[in-house]
Amino acid sequence: MAETVLVVDDDPDVARFVEVNLRSAGYDVSVASNGEEALERAVELRPDLVLLDVMMPKLDGFEVAQRLRRDPRTSSSSIIMLTAKALSSDKVLGLSSGADDYIIKPFDPVELLARVKGTLRRAREMRALSPLTGLPGNIRVQEEIRRRVAEDQPLAILYADLDHFKAYNDYYGFVRGDRAIQVLARLSTEVVHDIAGPQGFVGHVGGDDFILIVDPDVAEMVAEKLCERFDDQVPHLYDSIDAERGSIEVQDRKGTLTNFPLLSLSLGVATTASRRFSHYGEAVAVATEMKQFAKRSAGSSFAVDRRAATP
């Protein structure tokens, strides 16, 4: 799949020049003509890279870069600033706004492509994103939890996965199984963004397992809203006859035809509201235990660890 680049420039000639050269190199390119349109398109496209002009009316490139970085839906996109100024202060401002690199106008196609390729290569190596969902993968999840635990930050870890997913995957196939995982990824990102804001974190551990990190004060609200929104989407993941029946018939591990209910969501919540975690593994173990407890309930549900740590 071609990597996606969003080109943002209010000069249509420059935007066209950049678009043509990137398309000829095999990139999937979209164009925005101002800062506000850029923010909307970035949320819609989740581009791998944003090529962002500095000098634009209303919202300049520095402000757009800062907003892209603050929004968890776009924070993983790489950013290259396009600037007509060679002043070192402008370079510093661009980098401090969240840009990964900058190009000084006028530039030639060779330099443009070299900067784009280099930035995207570094991003792939450093961010370790899940190829299926575009979310931070297991390595980044571990790093994020370790960092917050080491800094003694208040946090709640929500460990989420799908109930009856293997039966769904066997029945409908891997393509639709992947689509169900992508739906959960999108809903998790949206709910965390809406409720927890830019401090929230969503990672894809693998398969149908996700880790959400939010402030303890909003953890239950996030869990409840995610269950609610996932249940709203579940019927659309099934053929209408299966959705109306409320189950699918699949062979179990022993070869016996068994009825499996529709997909549901289980979340286990570990929070520093009741205990302090000393390391990554302890926090994840508690969240995993709570998730298994939530699975005892029919339908989408969550369970919160309210136990105080033993002395």
C-alpha cells in the first residue's frame, strides 16, 4: 500500500509541483489549501506525512503543526515544513512546533523526494506502528506505560479485546476479521480523544488486543462509552440475517457446530486511583486480570480494579 502524503500550501502552483513529483514517485497524495482544511483532511486521511507550508493566512504552519501533534488521531503523522525563510530562528520554531524536518524554498524535486523518503523511513523505524490499524504497536505501548510509571503519573490502563472473535474470524474470513479490528481501533481512538483529550494514548498490542491509557478520573467514562459505541457498530459487521438472529453457527475446536453470540467488547481497568504500580508488568497484569473478570458477563462490559495494594 502506498504511503499517504498531505500537501498543504496556499499557492496552487507550489502545491501542484509537489503533488506531481510525489505521485510520480509512487506516493498517494492529497492537497489542502489552508490550515483549517489541512486539519480536517489530516483527521480524515491519517496521512503518513504532512508537507506543510509555513506562511498561510489565518492558521500558519507552526500552529497547524502544533495542533496535529496535540491530536492523538494525527500525532503519529510525520511533518516537513516548507519555508521561504532561511533564518535559523524559523527552523527552530518549526522543529519546536513538532516538525520532523524542513525544506527551504525554492527546492528541486531531488531534494524534496530525498527529504520525504528519509523522514518516512525514520518514522517507520521509530514509531513501530501496527500495519493493520496505524496505531502504536506493542513496543511503543510498553515504552509509554514504562515512562508514565517511572514518572509516577496518575494513570488508568484499559486492556480491551473482542469476545467471540475467533468464531467471527473463522465464519467470515480474515478480511472481515481485520475490518472488525479496525473498527475497534477507530472507536477507541475517537472515544479517547473526545473524553481524555491529547494526554490519552491508544495502542494496538496485536490481534484484537488494545491498550488505552487515560487519566483515572475519566477511565470508567471511556470504558462505558467505548462499550456503547462498539455495540452500536456490531450489527454492521454481520450479514443482515446473522445480525437479526443474533448469532452465528461455527464449528468449535472439537468439530461440533456451536452457536456463538455477536461480537462484544471486554475491558479490564487498572488504575492508580487505588494503588501505585512499580513497573510495567504489574500494571498490565492487573488490567489483564480485570479483563478476564469482565468476560464473565454477557455482552460488552468492563471491570475496574478497586483493590488497594497490599503493604
